[in-house]
Amino acid sequence: MIFEHDVVIVGSGLAGLRAALEIAPVADVAVISKVFPTRSHSGAAQGGIGAALGNEEPDSWEWHMYDTVKGGDYLTDQDAAEVLATDAIRAVYELEHLGVPFSRTAEGRIAQRAFGGHTSNFGEAAVKRACYAADRTGRVILDTLYAEALKRGIKVYSEFNLMDLVLNGGAVKGVAVYELATGEIHLFKTRAVLLATGGFGKVYKVTSNCFANTGDGVYLAYRAGIPLEDMEFVQFHPTGIYGLGVLISEAARGEGGVLRNREGRRFMEEYAPTIKDLAPRDMVSRAIMTEIRQGRGIDGRDFVNLDLTHIGKDRLAEKLSDISSFARIYLGVDTATEPIPVSPTCHYMMGGIPTDVDGRVLDERNAPVPGLYAAGECACVSIHGANRLGCNSLVDLVVFGRRAGKMIVRDLEHLERKEFPETAGTDVVRQIETLKTRTKGERAAAIRGAMQQVMTDHCSVFRTERGLQDALAELEILKERYQSVCIDYRSDSFNTDLLDAIELEYLLGLAETMVRSALARKESRGAHYREDYPERDDDRWLKHTLIRRTDRGPEISYKPVTITRFQPKPRTY
Amino acid sequence: MIDMNFRIFRFDPEKDKEPYFRHYTVLAEPWERLLDCLNRIKWEQDGTLAYRMSCAHGVCGSDAMKINGRCALACQKLVKDYQGTEVVLEPLPGPGFPVLKDLMVDMAAFFKTIELVRPFLNASGTPEKERLQSPEERKKVDEVIRCILCACCVGACPVSNENEKFVGPAALVQAFRRIFDSRDNEKDQRMKQLDYPDGAWGCVNHFECTRVCPKEIPVTKSINLIKREIQKSKLS
Ligand SMILES: Cc1cc2nc3c(=O)[nH]c(=O)nc-3n(C[C@H](O)[C@H](O)[C@H](O)COP(=O)(O)OP(=O)(O)OC[C@H]3O[C@@H](n4cnc5c(N)ncnc54)[C@H](O)[C@@H]3O)c2cc1C
Ligand code: SF4
Ligand code: SF4
Ligand code: FES
């Protein structure tokens, strides 16, 4: 079928929904999503949303901006960080007005807690900046924005999968979409498309991310010739439940939890003497891996303990109840009396589709691609630089989702819904036919498992030239194997087998961009740690990586970082 | 690793006249989730099997199904607790959840009832900063905001299973969230809306919903509080 809307938003997490709310009063906007909106991964966010409200102790947006820049190891674009830090305050009040049930202070204001890398007075001491609703902050914001979208009658197409961007002469004219229920391929003709498809933690074996996080929007933009920015920067969250990767939010440490090694020692005191367990995630993850490598994991094994026992039963029940229930359900651990075994888990992608501060997608010459916008984890503005601070994603989603919405409204004046190419969607039809008719070959799961292992072994917390070269070589082989990927189910309705196989193409493609970008960057910065180049090297590497698909293969280039208020300094905590 | 035996409800509307059960055996670690087993079955043995899932840790609400007769999330149940037994997996039961394929059901009617209770805050004015709400006021909704709209409660509720018109426990939990939110000013209207036989009064205290709720929300208690508020408002 052919659908027509002024604007199509792909993704119904917080970024997509917030943008939709902005556009709905003035234009015909539709949201498509591969999962029902309240199933989006934004709902998994636990700990909080960052804004310098100063409800618990003095705070200022400048400190928030500084922390964001320093947390990002100075790769953050400072104009964007300034927008984030200043607008965060308005954005959180707005969420409260829409009905988000934030936890409260005794005075009835929004409650705030400490979080990794949030400091007062430019790094002096930890500060309570994370606004929270117990440990289900993302969940209740998602419910609230979805309800708001309902109230405004915004059209949502659930279980519709984006399969391709439709371009004409460099401008985006619509999207090709696969409907899960029927197997039909629909074309959406639009004036503007906003990608809000989230992250792609599924590139790794152990991740806090959901199964839907396969980077569809990011890969499809790349396949369409749009460069990807800073793909080497992958956040490993220090505290995933050992083995499963299920997240134990930083809020656990914000509320006083500490990490301990086999000797029972609070080892973060050595790595970050000032803010200890509340150091940024890249540093804490490296510290954990170092402890493990030096034989100080629990019982000499590959995990450490997160100790919440001193927080007290009541406070755990009030502030960290979901986390406590995860520990109980998955480990049989009572957080009030026993520590939680944890190890780093792939959590967040700092890199993605390059945009300006208004959500416009930028091409390799830094010029906006007409009709294409991106927001949320799939975008790289870049606020998070080389390492995102906790609570800065949720605020990124609502601040930049809204700004993208506003920009689209402004741009609609000169964007037209015409010149939709006749060949649109034919590639998708062919792709699906090929998969459905191939009868011999290998299952997607085997190839995906191998890819996840390669990426985990060579492109995680620590990286080396040798390991990355190996990864690249192995990915080449896996891409070759993918050419004969074979599915079991060939019918039209609810063919999740087919979609699994298609998403694997995306994951493999993105893995390659990550490894290539990591190989090229011969320094250590934020989450990208090269054991063979352990120092940050501002003279050569204070720049964003861009990787672009060309006929000659992937090409890497660089673009400058915007620095306004804060000159790069050594990063210690 | 242990051998796990599954009997799984299968139905493909394109091919099958009748639903049937299919047996699978899969190796799993005791600490893994039943969802991990399902994934292994689908990815390694039989790609034709269909079910929904996403977060894999009980926060998105996708994988509600009947597990050995009880509505639950496959991602919250561990292999070790089913060792040595055959695990029977069926779709969410009841007239409100027509089977689409295998373990996937049509959730449209469920979400319609949620929409019915207008699950959004209605408050007047926009102060410069946040609206004030005391911790005690906020505490009233502390449990219900855990709801992930998984529909386990509705699948388990004997009334919902008999009477499709009953608004059902999930929608009542959503209504509770606004009725008891001190910031909302449509309380009276909301209660009036639920004051009918298939509304709040449809619930006859079976407690099944409370027993199955994967987020441990005191569903029945919440419904009873709504009933009490309705009564109170009628008296005054
Ligand atoms: C466990 C966990 C806890 C977290 N806690 C915090 C926290 O406390 N604070 C914080 O700031 N950040 C936190 N984060 C990070 C933050 O939650 C995510 O970065 C953020 O939610 C991403 O939001 P999004 O709107 O970009 O995308 P998502 O919420 O991931 O949504 C993506 C959307 O895109 C859709 N989609 C994807 N592909 C397609 C396709 N092909 N076709 C159609 N639709 C598609 C999906 O259906 C979905 O609706 C956490 C992350 C995790 C994993
Ligand atoms: S308590 Fe009410 S809603 Fe819950 S199962 Fe019983 S009848 Fe249904
Ligand atoms: S009340 Fe519990 S069982 Fe019912 S939908 Fe919500 S989380 Fe699920
Ligand atoms: S997969 Fe999300 S609740 Fe089970």
C-alpha cells in the first residue's frame, strides 16, 4: 500500500514520541515502530534524567555542561552540550507537567540523586542532579509521552519495520516499510523523515540492550550513503548482572553502593580518589576489567561485587526496588544482605547519524540532507563525545527530540511531497524474495553469535591494533557467510524469522564501521581505550570520526570538535 | 547444562485448521531464563515459531504467555525452577486475546481498554517550575506506576475470561494511577466512568491478577481502593 503523511517518525521511544508531540499540532505526522510504543527500550531506563534543578543542593547548568564535556573526554561538541544543559531544566519541568510521577523531596519538589560524573563547582564533589522516579524513570516517562500521544490522536503504526529510506537526488522522500502481520511492503510518501530508532547493543554478546536494538535506522542511513560519526565510542556500563548483562543502574552507586574486589576492598578509591564509585562509566569499567585481569575478581573469576548491603532495607525498597527485584529474580540475591556479582555490559552507543543541534542529518560535507532528521540514541549531535554521562541520554531524547520536531515544522514550508521515485521499494522486495526462496545455507543465529563473540573479544573495553585487525578479518568472513543465510519460515504473516535475518545484515554492517573507526583512532579517549596507544592525543585526535560507504569501500574522514567554554584538560576524578 | 522439555502451542493461520502442540528439547543453563530457551528453539531448531519479546528482563511487557497454566513473562522465569518437568507454553488466554500465530496474540482490544480510561494526567495551569506533590501523596501511586502493560493480569482474571466487556485489571490499574495522583483534577469524572457493572464493579476479588502480576502490583487491593473511593464520593 501507499501511505501519505507530511512527516514520518521511525521509532516510538522517547525521542520519537517527543518529536511527534511537537509536530502533531501543525502537520500530519505518523509514527512507525517495530514494537508497540510502550515496549520501546526507553522504558528500560532506570536511574534518572539529568537537569540542574538544584532541588537537593546547589547546582548550575554550567556545571552540568562542564561535566558533560569532561565526561565526554572533550570530544563533546560544546555548543550542543550548552543547549542540553540549559534546556534540560525546562524539559524536566515539562515532563512533570505532562504527568511523570517523579519521586519527591520533603518540600514536594522533584527528587534528585547522585550519579556518575555529576559534580558541583567544576569537578569538586559529587552533586545530586539525576531527577528520578524510583528506579523506573524511563518507564514512567515513556508511559506519559505515549499517553500524551494518544490524547492528541497521533497515528502510530505498530509492528511496522523500516526497511529502506527512499531518496531522490539526495533528498529523502519517504520510507519503505514491512508490516509484520501481513508481510506486505508499504511505501510511505512524506515530506520529512525523522529517524529515532535507538541503539545497537546487540552487536555484542553481553548487553543491557533489548532485542529490538539492532541499529536499523543507523545502518539504513549508512547504506544510503550517509556518513556515521564516532562509531568507535561504545559505552560499557560497569554494572551488568554477571552473565546476563541485565543492568544494575548507576543509581545503585548514587544511593551509596560500592564496588568491591575479592579482597573486599573498595577499589575505586585508587582509580578515582575524588568521586570514587561515581566516576564516569568508561573509567569504572576499565577499573573493573583491570581488577579482573590482575586476579582480583571474586574468587579470581571475571566479576566483582556491587555491595548495597549498607543502604538499608527500607531505602532499597523505596529507591531501588526494581534493581532489587532483578537481583532476586535472576540471581536469588537479597540486596539487603548480599552483594550483586557484576561485570561490564555493552550499554550505549555514543556514535551514530551525524546531526546539527536541530536534528538535521549532515552529510560528509556537513551539509543538511533535505528531508532527513535524526534524534535520540541513533543520532550523534555530539553531546556525549567519547563517553556519555549517566542520565544524559533521557534528557538528550526529550531536548533534541523536541528540537528536531521544531526544525521539521519550520522546514516543512519548503519540503514537498513529490518526485517519489517509481523504483522505490523494489530493492526491498528483491531482498525479501531472495531470503524466502533460498533453501540451502546457514541460520542467522550462528553468524550473529560469531559476530557478537568477535566484537566482545576485540572491540570492547580494551582494544589493540592486532585484535581489531583480527576482528575486521573475521567480520569479512562473516559477511561472506551472510550471503548464504537461510530462514525456516517462508510465509507472510508474523515472520520474525525473516526479520531476524534482515537485522543481522544491519548488525554486521555496523560492526564493521565500529571496528574500522576504532582501528583508525590511534589514541585512547573516553570509552575508546587502545592499549597500544594508552594516552589521549589532542594534537592529532581531537576530532570526530566519519565513516562513509562508497563504491571504493568504507572511507574514513574527520571533522573538528566545537569547543566554546572549556579547553581540554587532563581528565581526572 | 540441562535438558529442558517444552510443549509449545502452535498455530499458523495460513496453514493450520486447528492449533496443536509441538514438543522441543533444548539444552540450557539452570540460571538462564525460559525466554533464552525459546530463543534457542527458534534460532537453532525451528524458525517458524513466533512470539514477542524485547527487553528480556521484565520491563517491556512483550512476552506474557501461559507457562504451565499460569500467565507470566518468559523472561522472568528461570530454567532451574522447571528442571525435570515439561514446560507447557500457550498464548495468553481469553476472548480478549485472539491468537495471531503461535504465542502471539492480538493485543488491540487490550490497548483499547487502556485508552478508555484516558491514561493521561489532566491538570490545570502550568506553573513555572514543577507542581508540588508531597512524598506521601506520591507514595499512593508508587506501586501502580510499576505496570508494564503486559496483560498477564487480564489473561489470568476469571471475569475477563468470561466477559469481554469487563474493563479488566490492567485498565483499572491505569485508572488508579490518575485517580490517586494528587495533581489530576478529573478524579470525579474518572470514578463516574468506572462506576458500572463492567467497570470497577466487575471485579469480584478473585485475586488471580495479583497472584500473576510480574511487577508485584497489589492489583486487587488497588481495585478495591477505587471501589471505596467511588462509594465515598457517592455518600458525600
Ligand atoms: C537498561 C538501560 C537503562 C538505562 N538507564 C538510563 C537512565 O537511567 N538515564 C538515561 O539517561 N539513559 C538511560 N539509558 C539509555 C537510554 O534509555 C537510551 O539511550 C534511550 O532510551 C534510547 O531512546 P531512543 O528514543 O533513542 O530509542 P528507543 O527507546 O530505543 O526506541 C527505539 C525505537 O525505534 C523503533 N525501531 C527500531 N528499529 C526500527 C525499524 N526498523 N522500524 C521501525 N521502528 C524501529 C523501536 O520500535 C523503538 O520504538 C538506559 C539504557 C538501558 C539499556
Ligand atoms: S481480583 Fe478482580 S480483576 Fe483481579 S482476577 Fe479477580 S476479578 Fe479479576
Ligand atoms: S498490572 Fe501487572 S500484570 Fe497487569 S498489565 Fe500491569 S504489570 Fe502486567
Ligand atoms: S521481554 Fe520484556 S518483559 Fe519479557
